[in-house]
Amino acid sequence: MTDSKRNSRIRLLVKRLNRQRKKQAAQIDLLCNDIIAAHSDFLDTVRTLTFAGEFYESLIGVSDLDNLFCSCASMIKKQIPDVNLAFFLSQQDNFQLYAFDCNTNGTDEAHRLEQYFTNELVESITKANHPCDTDELLQMGLQVSPAILKDSSAITIPIAANRPVAGFILLYKLSGRNFDRRQIRLLCAVRRGLSKAIRAYTAAEQPST
């Protein structure tokens, strides 16, 4: 075999070896990405279960709706410290409002978004029965000064669509930073348990006939 043929075969073998190495590297990268994704999903599941357990435990021994929402607000603020929140319960021609302020000095009245919610808007959000961000709230009829909204970020979390527990949670930040999707998923994970607790306390507060 001549030197040129030998060199040609060596180059061909080297090319094949490089292609195999690249293929193996791509397979390893894919496997690593799958492992990382699975690990991330597992951690999300653990966080959700941990939060749900602590959330429901905080409701044990609560005596009425006021204390129920106060306990819920406390748990939510542990996950989202810089949030203001309000619980809306839709009624036939009106709604009940339970508001909580995260600012120790008190939020300026003009920046309290819950005061801009009308009966019609509350009804629309309740019927939507899915998380609604600021843009969707504006489309539904929320009327707030652009000067207030420019530094605010808001989202609603449904509780239930049917009375007597029809309603939602309003979360809003005055920092302008958007909500983390993981935080929203945590709150969505406990909404069924919350609706059952509200239903129980609502029934207990109804006057007996």
C-alpha cells in the first residue's frame, strides 16, 4: 500500500471517528438535558406538595372567613413577599372583598387596585375561571390611570366559578416586576382546597331556618 493510500485511509478513519464522537456528544447532551428537566420537574413537584401541605395546615382551627383569608394571605406572602392581595367572593348583585397590604407603611390609596374593581368586572373574572394578567383585566373593563399601572403588575387566581364560593384572588405588585410562573402554579395548586374551606365556612355562617 502506498503512503498516499495509507494517509487517505487514515484521514477517512479519523473523519468517521470524529462523526461518531460528535454523535455521541449530542446524545450525551440530550440525555443530560432530559435529566436536568426531570430533576427540575421533580423539585417543582416537591415545592408544590410542601406548599400545599403548609397551606392547608395553616387553615386548621380557623374559625371564620376573616381568619381564613388572613391565614391564606400570610402563606401567600411567604412565597411572594412584595405582593398586595385581595380576595373577591362574587354574590348575586355584589361582591365581598377581603384586602391585605404588604407595605408596612400602607399602600397609597390611589394605588390600591382592588378599589377599581366593579361588580361587572368581578363577575367577568369569576366566569373566566383562569388566571388573568393586567392586559386581560383591562380588556375586561378595568379602568385605572396609566400612571398607576405603569409600575404595577397584577394577576388574578381563580378560586371557583360557582356560588357560594365563586371568586378569585387578586395579586398585584407595585415594583413593576412580573410574577414568577412557579409562584402562580403554587397558588393554582391549592385553589380547590381553598374553595372547599370557603364553602364550609360560608355554609356555617348562613342563618339557620
